[in-house]
Amino acid sequence: MPQPLCSAHANASDGTRTRHDLSVATAACAALSAGVSVNMRTMRVYLVGGAVRDRLLGLPVRERDWVVVGTTAEELVRLGYEPVGREFPVFLHPVTHEEYALARQERKVGPGYRGFTTQFAPTVTLEEDLRRRDLTINAMAEDENGALIDPYGGKADLAARRLRHVSEAFVEDPVRILRVARFAARFAGLGFRVADETLALMRRIVAAGEARTLVPERIWQETERALAEAHPQVFFETLRACGALTVIFPEINALFGVPQPPRWHPEIDTGVHVMLALTYAAARAAPVAVRFAVLTHDLGKAQTPRADWPSHHRHEEFGVPLIEDLCERLKVPNSHRELAILAARQHTLVHRALELKPATVLTLLEKCDAFRRPERFAELLLACEADARGRTGREDAPYPQVAYLGQALDAAAAVTLSESERRGLEGAEIGEEIRRRRLAAVAAVKARATPEAAP
Ligand code: ATP
Ligand code: MG
């Protein structure tokens, strides 16, 4: 009788047990009501991956991934799971819609992250499935009683704050380079570091040319997520440490070793500066588009002839085609690209805002399309502030440019022409009159902000 089984499980309400039982029970209900027999003895469901890791870390669990052992895709479909995996059999639970994957084993047969054969026999054990995972801290499972299954020492590595590969099979998938760098960026604040032996394997993957097989979509997907993490600079530093940065982001890699004038940049090295700026942007909880703009604002400095070092004349313009190429290559969203190009072009002018003539300030606002897109202009200013403060010893330096340009924009945007003032003016003259008034408004802001500079 299907009914008692379903309600018995649904009514159980004792903590973790309920959570796990429910998934199997609701699926069983679906199958039973469809009149299909279910082999409930062999099929087992385990919570795996980030949910287990994050719970042990005391962090909120954002999503739950499950692995199913001892069954087949056909049986899961019969149980009402919806198959969704393109490359692997992944299923959505009929009620919770959480992801359930069949336990699998992988064998490397060709280059790149698609070069696998995968085995999904119901005989694949949980340990075998966990073994092909990337990091030990991601290779723990929890059974239906909430007991931890940790064959590769994930819990000890959590305690030691160590990002360590599970097995030598780690080298078979170059995506893991990106993932490890991303986890390093996420957990750096908790003191996590990539284990030396794992970094050595990452180097081996790169040396074997495997990083070149990463597809642009995946690189951007991981990069975008890494940019959103608490310590995005660690993502790029980790990629650099294993040699992947030069393959994946050659234009960022090229910034390391390029000197800047110590007077403005006590940290001297352009790559170091960009990492500091990114650190600042993340500390300010800047949106990802701002972080991307910060990452790319100085790309042009790698183009400066050595003879001209440490100055970087026209690096603003030189950076633009590099940003365009990078965005084209990785299919970076347009909105990110636009802000990045704006920041590359305008950051030096924004830094000099308080020295600029009112007419130059107004032109800057116009070039930035600030009247129509004030939010994006604010993002540009935040990127510029990150640039200014991403310098050794300048982290807390005042950056009055933000408030000043904000006031200039507000004052200029508030300018209006009344009906009677418009009367007698031809089309183009209206625009000219508005611009004259905007200029006067900016000049008034400047006079207030820098009274000593007044004529
Ligand atoms: P998040 O909190 O970002 O979701 P997660 O660890 O759950 O972190 P997912 O991308 O959801 O990461 O993947 C779930 C699990 O699948 C991981 O914990 C890991 O065990 C495994 N995994 C995912 N991608 C790979 C990969 N490329 N190589 C090996 N294992 C992987
Ligand atoms: Mg996950």
C-alpha cells in the first residue's frame, strides 16, 4: 500500500533524518502512485560537495548536491526524477528540484575537460565517486543519518585550512585549476591556502598544455564567480603561481614586472597594484562589473616601451584594444566591457578632477554619458577610487574626487530651462543654453570645493 509509506515518511520530523528520507520517500511516492516497483534496498542517497563542506565550516548552505548510489538512470526516471544533465546523468528531484547525480567513475581518454569516459554502473561506490572530485574538502558525504563519510581527509584539511586535491586524477581536468583558484579566493579570509602538492599538480596541468584546452565560456564563468568572491585577487595570484595566468589572461600576466613611478605607486609593480586595487574594490563590496574594470584599467601599461619606464604615457588608450580583445575572447558581457573601457580611458582624468577646468569636468561628464547613466558613472568613480587606494600606504588616503564629481553631476543635471526661457530659442540653441547653464553650475561647485583656486 503506497499511502502509509508516503505519510510515514512525510510525517517524520526529527531533524536531519527527515531531510534525507524525504527525498527518497517523495520519489518513492511518485513511483508507487505510478504503479512502478522500486528497489529501495540498494539505492542510497548522500548529501555531497559544498553543502557538507559549508556546514562543517559553519557557513550558510546555499545549495545542496546529492549523489545516488546503487541505481540506474532508468530507475530514477521511473521514480519521477527529471533528467537534466547534458554531459552526465543529473536529475532534478520531483519535489525539491535539487540536483541528484548518479555516482560515477571517470577515466581520462583525451585532452581537455571533455576528454573522459564516464561509468555510471549501479556498482560504482560512494568512495569511487568521491575520489574523482577536486578537493578533499569537497569530497565528503553525509548519509541519511547525518553521519560524515570522509575517506580522503576532508575534515582534517578543513581544520588545517588546506585546499588539497583528492587524488592524482586531479590532473585530468584543467577546470580544476580554475575551481581551486576560485575556492582559494573564497576562503582566503578563513586562512585557507592551496597545498604545495596541489599547486605542483596545477603546474603540471599547465606544463602539459591542458590549460589551453579550457573553453572561453568556462573561463569566464569561473572568473566571474571568482571576481564576486571576498578575495578575488587570490584567484589571479593562484593562477599566476601555477603558470595558468599567462595562458588564460596573458594581458594581466604581462603587468607583473612592469614598474610605475614610485612617487604615485609606492608598490611600483603594476601587477601588484592591480591586485591591491582589486582587494580594495572587493572590500568595498563593489559590483562585479566594477571589479572587472579595476582588473583591466591599466592593461595598457604592459604596452609601454621599456625605454619609457616607469612612466606610461597614453596607457589609457593603449589599454582599450586589449580590453576589447579580452572581452571578445571570453565573451564578457557588454555592460562589463563598456564600464571597463570607460575606466581605462578616463581614470587618469577622474584622478585629476579637482584640478580640471569646469569645461573639462563637463566634457568628462558628457563623455561618460553621466547624465543619462548616473549609476554607471558612480561605478566608474568607485573603480577609480579603487585604483587610487590600491597602492601601498594609500589604502586610507582621502579621495575627494568621488564627492566632487558627484556634486558636479548633480548640479549640472539639475539645470532646467523653463517654458518662457525656451521661448524664442531655436532647437540647437536650447541645447547650447542648457550647456552654458550646466557649465555655470559646475563652476559654482568648483568654486565651493576649491575656493583657493577661484579667480
Ligand atoms: P559551491 O558552494 O560553489 O556550490 P560546490 O563545492 O558545491 O561549491 P559545485 O560546483 O556545486 O561546487 O560542485 C559540487 C561538487 O562537485 C563539488 O563539491 C565537487 O566535489 C564536485 N565537482 C564539481 N566540479 C568538479 C570538477 N571539475 N572536478 C572534480 N570535482 C568537481
Ligand atoms: Mg554546489
